[in-house]
Amino acid sequence: MSDTAIEDIYRRLNALTEDVTSLKIQAGTIGSTQVAVAQNLNLLIALAGELREFKATTNNDLTLLKTDVGQLKTDVSELKTNVNEILRILRDRNGGSGL
């Protein structure tokens, strides 16, 4: 073999080594990207579950709050009726002249 043929073989071997190194880097990057995507997907799935739980809890709390507000309105209405009755009784005791 001539020196030119040997140099050509080395040049081709170096080019092939560079290509393999580049492919390794690309494969590593793709692998890392796939891992990152999988991690993000897992986080999103967990977040969606927590969000559904939060929504259910919030809806339950809102229902309870509406019930409590309804009861409070009823209590205030009853209190108003009682105060009006007390005022009527006091007016009647004072001969209708008020307090």
C-alpha cells in the first residue's frame, strides 16, 4: 500500500470517528429530551389529578357555603320577624305611642 492510500484510510477513519461521535451526542440529546418530556408529562398528569381534587373540594366547600348563607338568610329573616314582634308588643304596652 502506498502512503497516499494509507493517508486516505486514516482520513476516512477520522471522518467516520467524527460521525460516530456526532451521532453519540445526538443520541444523548434525544435521549435526554425524551426523559425530560416523560418527566414533564408525569408532572402534568400529577398536576391534573391535584387540580381535579382541588376542584372537587372547592365545589363541596362552595355548596356548603351556599347552604350556610341560605341558613343565615333564614335566621336573619326570623330575627327580623322577632324584632318586629317585640316592637309591636312594646307599642301595644305603651298605648301605640312607640317606645
